[in-house]
Amino acid sequence: MRAAFLEKPTEIILKSLSVPEPKAGEVRIKLSKVGICGSDVHLFLGHRTLAKPTIIGHEALGTIDKIGEGVSGKRVGDRVVVEPNIPCRNCKYCLRGNGNICINKRVVGLTENGCFTEYLCIPEEFAWKIPIGIDENDAVCIEPTAVAVHALFSSSAKPGDTIAIIGLGAIGLLISHLALKLGYKVLVTEVIESKCNFAKNEGAIVVNGDGQFLNTIWEASEVVAVFECAGSAFTATLAAEAAPRGSEIVLIGLSEKQAYFTPLKIAREGITILPSIIYDHPTDFKRTIQLISHKIIQPSRIISSFYRLEQLQTALELASKGNETKIVIEI
């Protein structure tokens, strides 16, 4: 099979490997489409380092073509998407229901080889069968949409409330899309005009400015939750500076640099800071699939272009520029 390895930062090498065999409890998936995630871009650029050349990628769709011993809930021919974060189920975090922060978590495309290849073996439970009514482009967006579902549903904001989103990468756009479809009022802040226009065309209100300006607008609009999706220290600091009295800041962006806030403002104004990392298994994938199946949301709207596996180098270079909303690799 063909497999695209991140050999070193900014260098993708296409190699030939033996097709893997599923172990007991696993299914083998013949992959058809894989989305490029922001984390793939960070790996590609060397912002996060890998110990060895690795097949990255984790937003995957395909068809089961072989089943390992003991698998009972899946069949050859089932169309499935990959849930790539696999908690250990044994550590103290998993045992108290926090598998998303499991310290032993297997991460497809990071701690082990991922999905920019032709075949992948994964535990049966983490291959989600896709209903007939969901098309391929919506299906390949299920994993990032589950991140958005987890973030929105973890906050205290409810339909009819007003939320603010900083950063309109794929996750910011998906939170905006989900919230608008569920009846929230959405204010967005983003520096790239095309992304602002995308959100505006769906019904969001674009508000750009410094912290004081945003605070004034957000206070007047009764924003109850601010979703930081840009993933920079600057925007995390901006969220803390501009958050209205009594609101939540939901941290989704993954900046590794230090951000700042004023403890007096946070405490005196009753602001809550809430982390949101990936999703809960199995709740958020189940919810996401239901929302798409019932035509409430259409996450494929954020797909901006398609490339072939042999064009992954070019696609990652394009994704690195930040203007694309979602690039999908066709295997």
C-alpha cells in the first residue's frame, strides 16, 4: 500500500508498505478520504515534533475490508469513520470519566501511524458506522465536528443565547455552523476576510477590534460564552481581556505559548475559564452522527478543496498559509 510519511518538518515522502492485518478486536479500513487538520499542519511545520517519520492524519473515512477475530458489531463493506483518540480505560482519568485527557491515550497520526495511507487497522469500537443518508463529504468531517459538538455542549450556553467565537479555522467555523443551526446568536472575530464572509453568509455577525471594543460589543450583545479557537497566545489573552462579566471562556485552540489574564478581572467579574479538548467517547461521535443524519447540520460546507494522496505535500503547504477552511485528501 502507499503511505505518506512526514519524514521531517515540511517534507512528505510517499513510501510502499505491506498492507496491515487486523488483530483481535480490530477492523481493517480501506480509506477513501482524509481531512487535513490544524494539528497536521503544526506537525508538518515542525511546531510539534515527532520522534520518528510518521504517517500523520486522523480525520478519515473508508470501508471495512477485513475483520479481526472476535469482532461482532461490524461487517465487511460497512462504511465507517475513524475516531482517532483511543483512551486506555484503566488510568485514573479514564476511570473517573475523563478519557479525553487520558495519559496513555493512543492517538492515530501522532503516537502511532495515521490515515494518509490506503489501509488502517483500528479497534472495532472506534470505527463508527455511517448511516446511508450521510454523504461522503459530510462523513469525512465527522471527527472535527465532534470537537465542535463537545465544545459547544460543554459550555453553559443554550439555544437562544449569544456566543462569540475568536478564530474561524475549521473548528471555529464548525462551532459557528452548529450554533446557528441550533438557534444561537453568533458573533465571530477573524482576520481573514474570506472566512468572515463564509460565517456571515451563514448568519453570523462579524465583529473585529481590540479587547476594549470587543468587550463593549459583547457586553451589549449579552454574550454568555467566548470560544477561543485561533490557538494563539494573543487570542487567548484577547479572550480573557474582552470576556463580558459573568461569561465563560472556552479554550479550544492549542497554543503552547504563554497567555495572560488579570486575576482581578476574572474573579471580580465572575468569569469562568473552561478547557475543551477533543471529545468524550462515545457520546460526542454519537451526537455528531445524529445531527448530520437528521440534516440539522452539514459540516461539508467548510470543505474548500480536494487533493490526491500523492499531492499531500502541496496540500499541506497550502493549508499552512491559513486561507483554506478544510482540505480533503482523496485516497
